[in-house]
Amino acid sequence: MKDVPMKRYTSMRVGGTAGMLLYPADSADLRAMVSRLTDSGIPYRFLGNGTNIIVSDDGIRDALIRTTKMSRLHFTKTKDGAVAEVGGGFSLKRFIRECARRGLGGLEKLYWIPGSVGGGIRMNAGSFGQTISDTLAGIDILNERGEIIEKQTEPGNFGYRESIVRRSECVINGRFRLKNADRDQLQKDMDYVYQERRLRHPMEYPSAGSVFKGVDGQPAWWFVEKAGLRGYRIGDACVSDKHTNFIVNMGHAKALDVAALIKKIKDEVLSKLGVALEEEVELWGFNG
Ligand SMILES: Cc1cc2nc3c(=O)[nH]c(=O)nc-3n(C[C@H](O)[C@H](O)[C@H](O)COP(=O)(O)OP(=O)(O)OC[C@H]3O[C@@H](n4cnc5c(N)ncnc54)[C@H](O)[C@@H]3O)c2cc1C
């Protein structure tokens, strides 16, 4: 697909077009695609579910390699649980449900994070005190030289929303070491997480999740709130009333509005509170 409207492929529902959208079926296909693009001098990026990205109104000329078809899932029993091998494009939410169905715990607090497993590993996604790297034991990646490499991982390799996966690398598979757990308890934990999210997050509007990273253990919403920006609006981009670290699209927001609101928040928080907020969301195509 060419000139693909990114509004359709990102949860923020804003942005211009991307040069091309490609769906590799498996790792061999992915490798061939990357090699063809490299030979043709076409820049490329990897896209999962597009839930942590804001694309500019001018769009990007890069080809996007969307991983959602790379979604195999396989469980191998161990003494006290199982190792799950899961494709980078698998829905994280669905993966967690599959684990719970088998009575396997370790990821349940990440339930309802709307991304893919690969996007989650790249972002070291986390919620309710759990991060994806806590149970991650290994990954297969395609690197910029076109090599498929297996890496062992440990939680210590990852930071707050930071991972060992570089922008030029694609997560093909993740291997998770999961422990046997009580099915009913897992379901209760997942129900709790879902209810809390519904209560605390503006799930009724398009967004890209938390816009800023926390600072020294203090959540970012606190600074936005203190700076008096709850409900602040530029065009149809608005600081959510429900959770001030979310910018929501009230209908027809432009990427320009979202970017202006991000700048406004950073400026106000810096001038009023002396704190420099850093984006957790990725901004694509805003620098020329
Ligand atoms: C309503 C809402 C709630 C959210 N709540 C949370 C939360 O509680 N905790 C949290 O951490 N995040 C949260 N997020 C943010 C987002 O869901 C996570 O960052 C998620 O892990 C991103 O996955 P994705 O597949 O959508 O990645 P994308 O947005 O598609 O991509 C994000 C980054 O990952 C890269 N990427 C994607 N797939 C791969 C791959 N296979 N290999 C290598 N790189 C890849 C992309 O190039 C990009 O750099 C929320 C978002 C929304 C909209």
C-alpha cells in the first residue's frame, strides 16, 4: 500500500501519510523486505499497533513495516510453568488472555495495554507495578545488517520505557518465562486492571496513552495538574479531564494541535515548576 493515511493506523487518529505500508508474513519475508528497502535507499520504520506514536500532518516518507501478521504463539511446559514464544506482532492483550487461560502468570497487570508484543518490548511497556521485561527471557531480532539474532534478556537490561531493542531493529519473537498461577486469581487481577483503566483513563477518546514520562518516581500527570492545565485545549487536542498525562483527540484534532499542546505543557511545567518533562510518546515526522 502506498501513501497510507496514518490516522487510520495510529490510536491518536491524526497525521498525514506514510510512504508505504508493508506486512511481512514471517521472519524470512521481513528480512527480504528490509534488504530490498535498503538496496533501494528507502528509509523504513517498524510499526506495531500504532498506540505510542503521533505522526505529523505532513506525514513521513518512510516505508512502514507493520508486524501484525508475525503472530505465532507457542507454549513449552517447564517445571513450574511454561515458556511462551510469541511473535512480535501478536496483540499483547490477547497474549495475556491466552496465558491466563492456561493458568500462567507474570503479565496480567499489563492487561489492556493496547499495543503489540513487539511494541511492548521496544517500549518496555508497564503498568500497575509490572513491566514486560520482568518475565522476558529472550528475543529474536532482525538487526540493521539483516541478521536474525537471538538475545537472552534480563529485567536489568531494560530501563523505564527503555529497552535493548534499537530503533533500527525489529522484534520477531519474544520468549517469556511464566509461572503457574491460579486461574481465578489471574482473572480477578485482569478484571481489576481493566476496571481501574476504565475509571482512570479516558478510553472513550482517541489518544496515544501517557504523553510524558514520570520524573524521579513522580508521575507526569501530577506536574501537568500542578501547572493548571487540566482540560487545556488547542483545537480539538485536549489535556484529558480524567487523566492529565493523556492528550485526547476530541474529534478532528490535527497533529499540529497535539504537538502545540505538548509544547505548551512542557513550557508551562518548566516555567512554573522547574521540571523538564520528556515525551514517552514518539513524534514521527515533525523535524522536517
Ligand atoms: C489508551 C492507551 C493506554 C496505554 N497504556 C499504557 C500503559 O499502561 N503502559 C505503557 O507502557 N504504555 C501504554 N500505552 C502506550 C502503548 O500502548 C505502549 O507503548 C505499547 O507498548 C506500544 O505498542 P505498539 O505495538 O502500539 O507500538 P507502536 O506504537 O506501533 O510503536 C512504538 C515503538 O515501538 C516500535 N515497534 C513496534 N513494533 C516493533 C517491533 N516488532 N520491533 C521493534 N520495534 C517495534 C516502533 O517503531 C516505535 O518505535 C497506552 C496507549 C494507549 C493508547
